[in-house]
Amino acid sequence: MYNIVMNNFTDELRRHNLKATPQRLAISSALHNYGHVNIDNLYEMMLSKFASISLATIYKNINIMLDNSYIQEIKIPQNKTVYELTKSSHSHLVCTECKMVEDIELDIDSIVSKLNLDGRFQISKTDLVVSGVCKSCS
């Protein structure tokens, strides 16, 4: 099973014009397994696999993967930025108590088309983060 997943990550990295290095495969695996990961947690995970890896190496790989649209960055107000594997358009729910991040499907396209009706503003990207308290914390 592990090899099948790693082969998929290898293929997906190559599809995004990225080399499938051990570090990038490990980052892919972490994002696949945990969904939304901040840089500090990712660094801790990588240290368990690569004892001498530096934080600079993690940032370098993250930035290259972002530039090639392999992963995406989710900026959460008053919280650390998290990263996830790129998937179809979606938004996020964030618990202000436990910091849990969850994907939600919303029809953002209809909102964007309404905003573009008068031509005053051309929208190139949408990021919607909805904050509140999850059921476990309330």
C-alpha cells in the first residue's frame, strides 16, 4: 500500500514538473495523511525521517511546490499558515479554539460570477476561510 501511494506522489510530482525527491515525497505523505499542516508541525515530522534536515530545506521545498501548484497555502487569520495538497476548489472551516481546519464545498463560482457582472474587478483567485467553534469545542 505504501509503495502504491508513493508511486502516486511520484507521478503527481512529475506531472507538476517537480523531481520526486525523498523530502518532497515525505512532505506529500504528511499532507496526504494530515490534510492541513503548518510549517512547524511539518518540520517536526520531517525530522523524524531526516535527522539532519533544516527548516530552510523545508521552506525551499514548500516554496517550489507552491510555485508549481502541487500544494496550496491557506492563510488563516490569527493563526499559522497551513499547507495542503492541491485539490478542487473548496473553502475551509477553522475552529478558533482547537485550530482544526476542515475542507468545505461551497459554490464560490456563483459568488465570483456575481462580483464580475459589472466588470469593475477581475477576480483571479478566491480563498474563503470561515471561523467559528467546532462541535467538539462548544
